[in-house]
Amino acid sequence: MDQEVHFCQKFTNMNYHWVKVEGSFLPAPLNESNEVDHFLVEPKSDHELGNCLRVQDFSRDFGYEIQTNDAEVDENSFRQNRGLQLGKLSSESKSQGSSRSDTDAFEISELSATMVMEAEFNNTPVERSLTHELFSGLRTRGGCATPFEGNICNTILDNNNIHKFNTNENYLENEKISDEKGDIVASKLASCSRERRLRKPTRRYIEEFADSKSENNKGRRKPPTKDKYLKVTSTEESNHIRQVQMLTPKDELHCGTSVPVQSRSQRRHPEKHVPVSGFLSEDEPSATECKNVYSSAKICKKYDRRKHQKMWTLTEVMRLVDGIAEYGTGRWTRIKRHLFASSPHRTPIDLRDKWRNLLKASCVNIQNSKGTECKQPHASRPLPKSLLQRVYELANIYPYPKERSPKSVREATPPMYLIESNSLSFNWGRKKYE
DNA sequence: TTTAGGG
DNA sequence: CCCTAAA
């Protein structure tokens, strides 16, 4: 019995339109019948599995199966309905008589198969997948019962499909099979089902697969290497990350393949939350905050640091300058390790980039002090003169970039603020800024 | 793996 | 801040 039930489920899974039908098949309104077209076309995709099961076998097999299945429903009424449908079929399609020979049934069955093939040809994969999903919904409600019952059936059939449907019914009526063939049929159908899954991945699956594939290769010529600072180091941390992900707005964590991919151009121009006045507060971002934001980046490659840019605080800048004074330029990893160990969001690259910006800033100030017309890109965040002084001096001592001849830097005219404070003696160690 | 350089 | 090449 269990086997029967299982088989019944297989049957309902694969062939939705060869089932008991109550009431008459009346054409449904156009808008509804359109949807139904797909319903009826969908199952016949099974016919394409020519290697697995032929149309004739299929019908015959289900003749057996339907009989077993009818025990659950009402076999008598089913047969009566089928007889009724046969009559309808004769009048609606080709005006054939209600009593037919087996040969006729075969012809019609093949004819229906041909029609089905044509219909399927016009049916898009998307529609088919939709159909499949809808039928899944029907199945879950009705269990083994057929989805085409009562109103559902009436609303989803149109003239064309009635023909196909009835043809198959007719075939079932005429082709009967012995019960002992059930096991063979079941195994056949099982393998057929498996093969179908192998052969016919849904369009959604294909698209998702393609998406994930393209995402993996997107924008990278070489295989993505794991950033040292984007590595999950402990399970504790990963657990923490998971919590962060759940709390993070979805549009900022494009982790899933189904989430629309953010284009590179979009990523490169994020909204910057630039503070209105000067630096951010001198307070360092809390360690937990940094950990939250950047540990999420560790697990999600699509995490965009640009969207969560951390403004450099004056404290950080001073610390960076101190580090350069101590270790020199080009040793960003060391500086990071020794002075920014508590700032997980500052990578050695960040330190270097910041230093480059500091050099630019100092140069800007030089030009301004010389009276050269120069734009001030960071007017909103003026650096303390003392800091710029130190940057300038450090630039002379530790020229950056290394390759470039330090002459250009050394020969540059010292900025006015440096000249004015010439009497000042610089302490190159860690020093306090006024 | 780290650093430099360009975007 | 990102990406890539080179050391």
C-alpha cells in the first residue's frame, strides 16, 4: 500500500492531467485559460524522455496506476466521468464516435503527443517552471488527489487542452494492463523521474547557477585570493559575524546569489558620510563596532567597505605619523601591527593610502603658503599645522614613494608655516601635538 | 605575503 | 578605498 501511495505521488508529480475529472470541461475565460495552457503542457515534457518511457507505455502504465489510485477516490464515478468525457471528446474533436477501437486510441494518443510536442515548443521554460511550481502547490493541498478537480479543472481548461486531455483519457480507457506490471512500471517511472531531473534543470536553477558562476569570476582576472584581513579566524568570530549579518540591512550585504549584483561602477561611488566639521570625534571607534562591521566583511565578499568608510580621526593620523617616524615608510604591516593592532578596520594598505594623502595635503599647504593658486580639496577637514609640519619632515626623511628620487621632495621649498617656525626643533620620536 | 602604483 | 603587478 505504501508503494502504491508512493507511486501515486510520483504519478501526480509527473502527470497532472491524466486524472479523474469531475464535471464537464468547459472552456474557461481567456485570461484564465492562458495560464492553464502551461499547466497542461507542462506534464507532457515527460514525453520528451523518449529513452525512458514511450508515449504508449506511459499511457498504459498510468492506466494501471489510475486504477489503483481510484481506490482512493471513487472508481465508479471516475469511470462514469471518463465515459462522459469520451462522449465529449467525440463531439469536440474530429467528431469521432464514442466507441472506438484500440487502434483509434493509439492514433489519437500519438496525435495528442504530437500536439503536445508542438505546444511545448511554444512554451517557454519559464512558463514551464511556473507551471511546475503551481502544480506543486496544488499537490500539497490535495495530497494524492488529482489537482484537476471541480473548479480548478473547469477554470484551467480551454478548448485545445480539452482535446489533449480527453485523448489521453480515452487512451487510458482502452489500454489496460495487468497489475503485476506495477513494479516494473514504478521502477520505470522512478528512473524516468530521476533522469528527468538530470536532464531538465529548471530555468531558475540554470540562471542561479550562471549568476553565482559569473559572480565568482566577476572583475577578477585571477582567482580571488583571500585577503588576510578578510579571513575568518575563529568559530567564535564567525558566530559573531552571523549575528552581524542578521542585523545588517540586506541591501548592504549582497551575499546571496539571488540578490541583484551591484555593479562595480556603483560600488566605486558610494555615499560618503563626510562629517560636516573637521575630523570625527577623537574617540576611537569602539572595538566591538569595528569588529561588527569588518568581521561581516570577512564572511561576505560583497561587503563594501566603501559604504562603511571610517573617517580617519586625528588620533589615528597622529598615530600613523608616529609609526612612520618610528619605522619609516614602506613598513606598513609593521606599523599596523604595532600601532593599529586595536583598529582592525585599518589595513596596511589603508595606512599607506592615508600617508599618501597626508603627503598630498602637505604639498597643498606648501603651494598655498607660496601663494600658488591651489584648490583645497579638504577644506572641511583642515589638518593641524603641526601635523603637516611633521608630515613634511617625515616625507624628507622617509621619502615616499621609494622609487622616486627624494630630491624632488627635499628640494621643494619648505612651506611657510615651516619657515615661520624655523626656530622650532622637531622631536622625531613620538611627540605631542599642540 | 607585502608593497607600490594607478584608478 | 579598490585593484593589480611586482618584489
